[in-house]
Amino acid sequence: MAGYMVAKKVKPHTTEADMVGNGDGCPSHDYSLDYVDLFELSIPGNVFGITNDPTIRSEVNESLRMITAAVKSAYSKVKGGREKKGTGHKDLERENETIIDELKKWREDYKNLKEEKEKLYSEMLITLKEKDEEISNLNKMNKELEKYIDCLERKQSFQNHGKDVSQVSKKSRTLNTFMSRAKVALWFMKSFGLELKGITAMEQNTGTIHSLHVDDCQNFDSLFNEDKEKIEQVLFLLDKFCVGDSFYHELTMITDGLPKSYLVKQRRSQLNDISNVIPTPGEADGAQISFTEMLKTRIQEFVKLHDEVDWSKEKIQIKISGDGAKITRNSSFILLSFSLLQNRKDVMSASGNHTFAIIKGSENYETLKDSFSTNFEEINNLIEVSEITINNTKYGLEFFLGGDYKFLLIMLGMKGATSNYACLWCKIHKEHRWQMDKDLDYYNSHPLQRTLEEVINIYGK
């Protein structure tokens, strides 16, 4: 192509100088050029040309002539074509100059074409080498995956050898088994940038649709009712026999059919959020709930049942009670509860007494002081203000202390019932308790009367 010379039809009187051109790279006007010659002269850098075969050149020339005639005919039909035709020569000269400038710029930009070619070639070699290394790594990975698949197939058969899902009573177990095997079978999804979240399947016999979820995206609320009951039963057994979560998690890894450990933890968290049970302070094991919040709930329920009472004029009477109970030979518990005295029918019943704290330990002064400290602080704060606000309504409060005799003696900082001065109301000696000839005023007046200041003084000791 580079050595190709355009065939020129020279007039008889053409000189050698005329063939050189006018100095602009274009032939002089004495040349006789056809359409093929003009087409070849417009090719930048003579990068290609038309063959010298006369027959082919004649056909190309005729095609170019017809195209030129069609363009000329269309141009003459345009309105104002004569004026445009008169100015077309200058436009062509300007366009020719622009093309020459662009050609010079193109030659300057690509003068280092050889260097660019060598650079691209070296980059291509590096890329090919990296591709070969990547293919080699993929081949190794494929071999490892083939071994892994073989191992899985030997370890677990994906075929179902039991009953059809439409024939079993508890479908959840069969569906969970299917989902776990499907998750293993679709191990390659991550290579596509995908993650399995669920599968929609239809029973062939009944047409029932099942929307199945993988374990990673399940939560307790989305389970079937029978699965929820099973999880709650497992949670009850774990708490009853003090079995840790780590042990149960390891058990689920080697035993099929057990609920997942994270679902058991979810249900435990939900129950804890509902109950709001927190540990008691002190060294003794125990649990408690907020006395103030529980009291608000019970007062609100009680007021709704007795809306005929004007509670702005009458205080709500609350009795705080405590009692110790020996459950086994070596363990005993202490309970704190309260009741609303105006609820006369239920004051002595279990439904009318509301436990808000319980501890495991011996019934003594130190245990009560340490373990029930937060509860006593709440009670004392309410006693000090003598009112409570519920839904922007204030209710007056009046507190009373109750319980068995041992609990009352401990609360007042006194010794046991067999001590010399064991009476809560007076300071009579135990040897004089049998005297029945004295009236009540004798014991409720000075010096035998036990005053509140003396009780506070004893309690402080």
C-alpha cells in the first residue's frame, strides 16, 4: 500500500513541473483526473488505494459519478441553492485547510506509534501471564472443590429415604431437613455473588406451597406454632436443669432435629424483655422487679374496678409483707410482696398478694438489708412523698408493714421471739408476759411503751 502510486491521466502538453504540483500537496489544474483519482487523493497518508485493474477502476469510477450526480441534483433543489453554490468554493478551501491541520496533528500524536505498540505488547504479555496463573489457581481450586463434594456425598446422602412430605404429620421436621440439604447442595452460589435466603417449594401430591427460609435469616416469630412450642419446651428444660447455652449448641451440632441454639436465645431474650426481671444486689442469689412500676399497674387495675370511689379524697392503703420459706433441708427463700388493703376480698389470697422480690438465703438482718436494699429504697421514697402519679393523676398512699413475727422482728432490728424483750409494742420482760391482771394502757404507756424513736434507734444499731 505504501508504495502505491495513483494513476494519472496527463494531457499531452503537461510538463514535469506541472506533475510536481502547486506546493500544497495537491496536483496542478493541468491534470486530467477521474472520480477514482480524486477519491484516492483524499485518503490521508495514502494508507490504502484502489487497484490498478482498469475494469474495477472503471466500475468504481462509474459508481462515484452516479453518487456525485445524485448529490448535485439534491443540492440544486434546495432553496437558495444558487447562492450556496457560489460560496461553496471558499467553504471547501476552509474545510481543506482544517483537514490538513488535523492530519498534521494526527501525525504528531502518532509519531511514537512504534513505542506505543511495544508498550501495549509488553502489557499484553503480562496480562497473559497473569491469566495463566489465575487459570492454574482455579484448576487447583476446582480439584479441592471436587474433593469436598465427594466428601459431602460420602458423608450425607441428599436423597430422601423416608416418607413424602405430604404423608407426614409434622411437616416442619421434613421441611427443615430438606432445607439443610438444599443449602449444602447449593454451595456454589457464592461463586456467583449470590446468597441463599429462601426457597419456595410445592408439594407434588397436594399442591401446597411452602416458603422456606435458611437458618441464618430465621427468627422465632416466623416459625410454625409447633416449632415455637418445641423451642419453649427446650428453654424450660435448659433453665430447670441449669444447662448452659454452650453445651446445648454443641449438642445441636451432632444431633439432628433439635431447635437451633440461637432461636432458643431469641426466645429467652423475648421473655426477659417482657418480665423485666433483674438480679438483686448483695451476695445472695435473687431476682426482683421494679416495685414502683408493679404498684402502678396494680393500682391502675384496682381503680378501674372501683371507679365509684373518689380517690382524690381517699388514700390507697398498701401493706408490705415478707416471709421466709424453707424449701429443702439445705435451702430457704425470702419473699417480699405487697397487697392493697381496700381490696378486702383478695387481701389474704394469693391473687391479692404480689411478689416483687425473692432471694435464696437465710432469713436474717444482714441478708434483708443487702439483698432488698433497692426495694426498700423505692418503698421509702414513696413513703416520704405519700403519693404516686399514674397517667397524670395523683393518688395518695399509706403504707403498712406486715409479715410473720420473725420477719417483723428482723425489720425492727430486734432479736428473736425467745429473747427477753421480744414484744414489738412494749418493753415487757418475757417472764412477766403471763400476767393477765394488767390492762392495755399499762403496756401502752410510759415506761413500758415502745416509741417510734426507740424503734428507729434499735434499727440503726
